[in-house]
Amino acid sequence: MPVLHWTGKDKVVRHHLDVPYRILEEKYRFGDPKSARDNKIIHGDNLEALKSLLPEYEGRIKCIFIDPPYNTGNESWVYNDNVNHPKIRRWLGEVVGKEGEDLSRHDKWLCMMYPRLKLLHRLLSRDGVIFVSIDDIEVGNLRLLLDEIFGTSTFVTNAIWEKADSPRNSARQFSSDHDHILIYSRSPDWKPNRLPRSAESDSIYKNPDNDPRGPWLPGDPYANKPYSRGTYSIEGPTGRIFQPPPGRFWRISEEKLRLLNSQGRIWWGPKGDARPSIKRYLSEVADLVPRTLWKKSEVGSNRTSKNEMRALFPNESSFQTPKPYQLLERVFRHSIKDGDIVLDSFAGSGTTAHAVLNLNKEDGGNRKFILIELEDYADSITAERVKRVIDGYGEGKSAIEGTGGGFTFYELGDRFFLDNGMVNDALDTNHLRNYIWFTETGQNIQEDISRSKNSNYLGSSNGTSYYVLHNVEGTGTLDFRFLGTIDVRDELYVIYADRCLIDDEVLRKYSIVFKKIPRDIVRF
């Protein structure tokens, strides 16, 4: 397999492992309380935010859509498209070192993308899929990058989105009318959802002979590959003899063709003297197989998305480069079902949430979204757009009814572990409790712990009770006095503590597993 090399690669191939785990600080909730618990909008560096999602979401994300910087060098966009944001410049300096000062724009872009894609790969479920929007500038590099991280066998396709409404006459050479959407699955066996048939797709089926089985399409009777004795001759209703042209063959056997003819499933033309066609009935056709050309008439264009943003923010000079929500609806119709989670780590104007909320409103579903946005407009544009979609926007005849739903807005908080490996005791102890519970059970921490009066009790899962004994002085002690406070009977007890004064034989006798803080806490 071809492998892509660039300046600085050796500094970033394992950097995702060194990214600090930070807590997510809840700032506010909006909308329906249940939806607000399910949906997240996170403001912060997406590399660190992705790391913070691992305890709860590793292997759980069904669909990832990202629209990263296209690396055009155009710094006038709201999202700094030159990968020259001060935070990323600082990150390149810290991770790549002095080498970063000499990196080309493309090297910087690859250094920025690689660790983020590594973390996205960990978050994606075994039956999940990632869609990455890009243009011609970096599509070649991105394809090799995704091949390396996801594997060449998981490449699904390169869908082409017709983004332009008309030719760009100002183009120096060719008018750029499309973007690429590279699609990779986590497993080579992934299958997309087929789209329901539309009135447009059904309209090509006709019924010129009033066949009682309904509308049909004429199928080509000839194939390019030989079928057993596939060059036979057959006589039509008017006595005309038909035989495949040179280099072609009948698609089916003579016996099968005669049987279909006896059943009225062969069309010989309105006068009975045309070559035979095999009828394909609309009633027998499945839902539509996904196609790789996504036309603006089906999924919207750049103009569509800009008009939508004007409707959402009528008095503001808002986000200049959004994707149309119809495009994202197409992505999600192919990739998720009710209850699945969608992640967008380059959230921009919040189109992903808009599309998810639209689909939920359409069928009453509960698809979930997680958005991450680095820029300061994460609240004023990204989250604000989602609020307006939930509540409804516009006036008069152009008013759009709200979708309902909700979300919680987060900021990236302090680091969970300090440089010396110790737990950051400046954090609320509930963060430690939540983290340990996630790493042990893969679940949200139990809200109802009324089974025990012990304040160190986390909860019980699959016959195991969990406890955390920790304080700032590092003297949380597992001893016989503490054992006397355990008031929940279980098969096994996992106790995290700063130290243990009970020997191993006694621990085994009472089915206790001691885990030392911070040594035995799982790191992501």
C-alpha cells in the first residue's frame, strides 16, 4: 500500500496518545430536557475534545461527518482556512518543534489532520462510517491519509457533490463546480441504507401495453459476456428472426426467454416486430441504491446554504461557507437509523445538528448529535443556529416551524491528569467518580445510589460494586474500618483508593479488587 510521507509526520503519528484528557464543563442546557442530555455542542480544540469523548463514546459513534479546512490559503473566511489559527500554530510549535517553522501549508494541514483522524477512528463504531468533505487541493493527500488510518479495504466511494449553481466565469482555468465527499467505513462489510423511491424515480416506469402487473421498464436482452449457448436465434410474433449482434450474447437461456414470453413478460414493441425486451416491473424494484453523483437539485448547493443562513440570521453577516442541510440529510439517510449518534468535529455553522433535528421531526426519531467547534462563534453562531432550528425561525409565509429537541453546551475544562501523572485535585471529585465509572462500566454514572449510605459508593453493574476512596492529601485508605461501612451485598467489589492496608489474601477472601489511584486508572 502506498504510504504518504511529509515533513513532521514522525512527530504526530502517536500524538493522539499524548493529548491530555480534559473534562467537559457544562455551561447551559437548551430545549427539551431529554434531548439536552443526549446532544452535545462543545467549544474547544477538537483534538482535545475528541480525547475527552473517549471514555463515554469510544466505539459508539455510528456516523462521522467532517468538513475540515480545505487548505486553500484563503484567510478571509470565518473559519481560518490556512490552518494558521494561533492555537494550531502553537500546537505545531509544541508537537513538531522547530521543524514546524519550515513546514509548507500542506505539511501543516497533514500534521493537523492526522491525530484528529486517529481519534475519530477510535470513536467510530464497528458498523460505522465516516464522510469527509474536501476539494481538489487536498483530496489526494486525504485519500492516502484515510487509507493509512482506516485501511484501503474500508474505502467505500468518493461521492461528488455539485456545489455550484452556475459556471464561475471568473475562473482562471476551469470553473470549480463540485466538492468530494470521501467515504470510509470501519468494517469492509458496511452497507449503506437505501433511499426510498421518489415520484421522480418512479415516473420513468410506463405501461404501454396495459400490463395488469403495472408499470415496467424494458431491460436490455443482450449481455457482453457469453451465456451458455447465448447466440441462439428466436422468432418474434411477426415472424421476424432475432439474434444478438456480433460480440454480444443473450442475457438468459432460450428456454427462460420462451417461458417469460408465455407469461407476457417480454415486450416486442408496439407492432410486435422490435427486438425482445425483458420487463422490469416497478412493483418488483427495491429502494434506490445510493449513487455517487449528488446533484444540487437533490441536496442543495452553496447558494442554497447561504440563503438558509440569511433566513436564520437575517440581520447579521453570518457564516460564509456552510453546507446545505439537505446535503447532510442525504449523508445521514444513508448511514444512520433511529437512536444512532452522529459526530461532527469541525462543526462550523451547525448544519449537522440542523439535519439531525429535521430527520427526527420527520419521523419522530431520536437520532443524537455531538458537535465540536474551535472558534469563538461556537455559541454565537453554531449553538445559536441550533436554538433557532429547535424553536423555529423566519416570519410570515417564510416562517419555518421548529423541530423541537435540545442540547447541552460545554466548554473544555481543566486537565484530568497533571504532568506528573497524578489526578488533578483542583477538579470536583465527581469528575473522578464519573471517569472511573465510565472506564469500568461504559455507562453513565448511576444517579440513584440509594442502595448504600456509603458516600464512596459509585454504583453496581453486572454483579460488581464500585467504590472510590480519594482525597487531596492522597490518604484515602482501604482498611478494615472501611470494609465495615460496606452495606451492599454483591459478587465482587472493586475499590479505588490512594493506599491499601489489607493484604492480598484477605482481599481475595472477600472478593475485593484493590486499584491504586492514580496508577490503576485507565488512560485514554
